[in-house]
Amino acid sequence: MLGAPNAELESTLTTRFDELQETDLVSVHRSSREIIETVSKLPNLDVVLIHNELGPLPVLDLIRELSRTHPQLAVILIVDDIQSETFTQAMEAGARGVLSTNATLEELDARITTAADWSRTLRRHLEAASLDVPVSGGRGSILAITGGKGGVGTTTTAVQLAMLSAKAGRVVCLVDLDLQTGDIPSYLDLSHRRSIADLVEAADDISAAMLADTLYVHPDGPHVLLAPSEGERGEDVTARAARQVLGALRSRYEVVIVDCGSAMTEASAMAVELADTALVLLTPDLPSIRGGQRLIHMWDRLQVRNKKEVMGLLTRHSRKNEIQPDFARKLLGTGMLKHSLPANFRALEEAGNTGDPLKLTDDAFRKAFRQVADELGLFIDPKAQENGGKAAKKKPEPAP
């Protein structure tokens, strides 16, 4: 599809399109309104090319609208003169590329082919996600992970537990509720335009199709609901919206793992309130443990969660530390998992720097994460439960 503001430009571009053997131009439009109306009628459309002088809607607003309502659609902006500022603004609005009006035939063909391939791949992912989202009516479990202070490993732990649980055959959704500073995309090397903020307006009636549009489907299993890339949009995610979104996810996934970060917001407090398990991560130092104490006592005072219903997890544990798990448990004043995560930051560097959690190859760390996941019940398959309440556990295969 092409959006051209005048007959001269339309003639120039359509003539060049006729020379592209692998591309079919389905329609040409003179206004942004026509494009918005027509795109909705063409579900298999791959690419829209829009000249920057098309109106009446400002072209960047048009790109944002198309990206929001049709995330699988590749939009390419056509300009007379490509400048760095124009390119940056277009990409931030959601465009897949910028082309010069005088681009060569080879450049035009290459850019459209790449954009179309991206669009078809994303459409397949969205369709697969819509089919994969279970709607059994069952009640999944929510694990809320919060840090006693920043830098204790909440995101790393949430990502690793989600990957292990998915590898064990569970249907898992990983949610980033660290709304201002969440950065799960870096840990999973992913790029996705949609976030939990896009579900807020429809929070009262979230369908599987809406989730499919918003969630990222990781090739290793978990579905991922991201925090907004613009931190200020996190303010839109109220306690009520968080309750509705997490309720919709809980009805469709066996396991919902929520990374709440280390700062309490309306949304993260609601996650802690709804969670089957609320886990606070701590490092073996007094500032971290005191931060965990303050957080747990605040939840208790605000009736978010009884302090007796909170569990702690010690990270960066070493036998050389002055503070050992038993002492940390006494200082925290609540229960703690019997397993801890070891103090070996370098073992996490490759996985963190490459955005590939499977690059965690340290045996001690992998064993520790499996033990924590097992202790939290993330390997239990409710479908395999036998009479008398016995549940079968499906352990993940050892990583290669």
C-alpha cells in the first residue's frame, strides 16, 4: 500500500513499483484517513509506504496509530531528504525504515522485501501466540519477585525461573512490572513495540487476541509481557488495571512470574497481594536486609500482604560471607527458601551481555536456579496430580 500526497509523486512511485517483480501494489491513497480505513480491511497486508507530506494527520502520528493498531504491519516512511533527526523520529514512532524519494530500484526492492519478511514472521508469531494461550478456565499460580534494594538480581532470577519452568513443560508468562526501569528486553535480546500499558484501556475485557497482540513469544517457551519503554507510561498502570491484567493472565497460564523490581508502585503492590508466592531477594549485607525488612513491614502495614506470607531468597551467597542464611533469616524476621544463589557474578556476565539466558553455563549457578525453581513448585504439573493431592514433578532436562 502507498500513501502519496499528489498525482506526480504517485505516478513516479507506481512506475517504479511496476518494475518490482516480487511486489504487488494493492492500493494508493491520498490521505491518512483513507489509509487507516483501508488497512483494517486487508489483514494480510505486509508493508505500507507513506510519504512524509501525506495528511491531514501528521505522518508521525499516522505511523504511531498504525503501529499501535496493527503491530504486525511494516511501515516505511518516504522522504525527499533523509536526515538523522527524521530517521530517529520515524523509528521511535514505529516505522521499520526510511527511504528517499530518489532511492534506487535496488534499494526500494531490498527495503520492501526485508520489511515484508519481518511482517510475515511477526504475523506467524501472533497467530501462534493466539493459539498457544490456554483458555482452560483454570487458575494458574502467580510468583511475585521483589528486591530488598536495587541490584539484588530480581530480573535475572525472574528470567531464569521462567526459562526453567517453560523447559519443564509449563505454560509460562513472564511479566515486567518494574514499570519505570524494567529492562527484560536486554536480558532476552528482544525488541517488541507493545507493553502492559497497551492493555490498560481494555483491562475490563482482555481477550486472547489482545494478549497475542501484546505479548512477545520467546522461542524458548515463555510468553513475555513487557513494561513500557517510556517509563512515564508506567503511571497508567494502576492497581485496578494490574489486577485485571494479572487476572486475565492467571486464567490462561499455568505459571505467571512477575518481576516487580525494587520500588513499590500501585501495580507491583497489587501483584504482591494477588501472588500465591511473594519472594523478596536479598544480598548478604545489612543495607539489603534492612531494605527487605522495610518493604515487608510496609506491605504488612498497608495490608498488602501479611509478613508471615512472604519468603526471602538470599543471592550472592558464599561461605566466606559474614552474614549466612540462618542469620539473614533471623534479621529478616520471615521465612526464607532453604536454597540460595551463589556469589559468582562473572558466571552471569555472558548471559547478561548477550541477552541469552541459556549462556549461563556455570554448573553451580544452574543447579542453584533449578533447586530454587523446584522449591517454589515451578516444576509441578497440575494435570498430573493424582488422588490424595500428590503432584507429579517434571524436572527440566539438563542444559547442554
